[in-house]
Amino acid sequence: MLLMIPGPTEIDERVIRAMARQMIDHRSEEFRTLMKSIVENAKKIFETKSDVFVLTASGTGGVEAAASNLTMPGDRVLVPMCGLFGERMADAFEAYGGHVIRAKLENGQGPNPEAVKKLLDEHGHVDIVAFPYNETSTGIISQNVKEIARICHERGALVVVDAVTALGGVRVAVDEAGIDFCVSGPQKCLAAPPGVALVSVGERAWEKIERKKTRPPYFDMVKYKHFLERWETPFTPAVTLFWALDEALKIILEYGYEKWLRRHAAGAAGLYAGLRTYELEFYAAKGFESPIVAAMHIPPGMTDVAIREAMKKQYGILISGGLAHYKGKMFRIANIGLISREKIVNTIFALGKVLNSLGKSVDVETAVERAEKEFDRNFPA
């Protein structure tokens, strides 16, 4: 079965083998060596000199770690939203005492400098601005996060970014972008199993975290920082998943991180070339189309279930529908992890055949040719 869903993603055989071993003591030198390897390699992909931590939790746990460590009672938190994961960020900060400004972005736009500046002008003082780098639920990506962060910092606001699906698929560059607290997960573009969260914490974030009198018992980042000084975690980690993450990061760096990013860019170019040939309507406005996951309105007379079931049963390809209140309103195809020319082309071919069978007349041959051409143009052999 070919996974073209927005995670979990397929993983390399090396990653599978890395997990097939007996347990070790998480207070041993062997574990400390493992932890050091993960952190040092993760920093290269986050492109940061700041602290990077591995939490035994999902990406949502990483978001909760940010909210629970940074939010002071009454803090004003601006969340520019364009989908479900922005809403979940808002929920997390609200749960920890933040006064959350839920700013829904219209017309398929993601967070961008102009929109964020306008919102800050409208709402006055804000302590934290939080948003997904890539909104997986609607296929919308942010624009110019570096400029967004600059605007926020000028107003004295910290910047928290959910980069769960972005890291490894596009350049996040935490330090250059000015992200104060960045959250990611391995089961998307890093091509590792789910179950841990990666977070980077910058100096501005630490200043606030260390002032906070009451921090969460499990996600206490000061405690994590103390234990990281000896390459350990404060609580029992998911050792098997740490092995898997370590191997996945090594694979990316051996392959070449720049090359890994170029391959994702080529996958996106090929995918969108094929989808546009089918004249599908995207949730994202022009310029905000996510290179990591494409989200499309369902063609008239069809259902997402019919499209997805036909893709699965007839071609062995899994694609996704909508989540929560987007359920039944869209279908989504991902471009993450171990993406390849073959996977993109096979998916475009299969989707075209399915659309034809369900009553939408599309030119499959032209779509495949365009997908191949765009992939090859962006990632020449």
C-alpha cells in the first residue's frame, strides 16, 4: 500500500531495523550517546544553535509544551488560523490561561506579514503569536515567517510555530527566521514513526519560561534542559522511537539535507502540475498552496469516500479526506518523506483514472506528462 496521506509516512528499512533490538537502560552511556546523536543532527535540520529536545509525545504534545511553559495568566495570544491545527493551538494556549485572539484568515490565505501586522494593529498589545507553519488540514502554508517574526518581535511578542509537517519538507531555518519556540514531529517529512515530538527553544522563550513560577510537571522545559546537560530525559523515553528517529535523521543527512529539500520541492511541482491539469479547486489561495499537502474541493457529484476508496481498492494508494468540520468537504494528497517521481506519477495516474470512472472527464496522459516534466525539471536525474 502506498501512503500518500499527511502522515504517518512510509519509513526506510533502515529505520525499521533500528527499532528491532532489545531495550537499554535510559540512564546508560549507550542511551546518552543516542540522545547526543539525535540532538546534534536535529539541530542541523532545525538550523538552530538553540536547545532541541525530544519529548515522548505526539506533535500536539509539543504544542502543549509550548503553551504550558510560555503562557502566563492573562497573556494575550494571537493565533492567525486557516485550519484545524491553528484551532488546536488556540485551544492549547487557552487551556493554560491565555486570552486567545482567534483570528480566522479568509480566502484561503495562511499567516503572512501583512495579515499579522494588521491583526496586531487591530488588537494592540500581544504577548505571543502562535500559528502552524504549514496547515495540514487545508493545504495552506505560511508566507515569509522571518518577516512575521520580525514584526512580532518589534511589538514584544514571542513567536511559536507548529512546524510538525513543515520541518524536512521546506526550509524552516529556526534561527534565521527568528522562531522562539518551534515544534515538529518525525512522522511527516522526516520519514520516521510517530510518537515523539521535537522542539527547539530559543533565548527569548527561555527568558519567559524561567520566570514562570508554575510549570507543567511532565512538560517542564527547565527540567528537560537540566537533564539534557547529561544527554538524558527527565522521564522514561520511548527508546525504540528514539532509535528510529536517530536513524531517520542520519539517512537525511547522508542523502544531503539540501537534496532532501529539493526532492520535496520537485514532488510538489509534479503533484500540483498533475492536479491542475485535472482542473481541481484548491482550498489554498494562489501563493499559499502547501508543497507538503494538497487539499482539494470534491468535484460535483462525487464524495471523498468514493474517491479515496477507489484509490485504495483499485490502485493500492491511500489518500486522505477532511478532518473534523472539514470532513466530507475535501480530499488531500501528501508529498512527504520518502517521496519519489514514481510515487507522484503513479498517484496522478490513479487519481485521473478514478475521476474519470466517477464522472469527471480528465486527460490522464497529459497530467502524467506534466507531472513527470515538472518533477524532472526541479530534480534532474
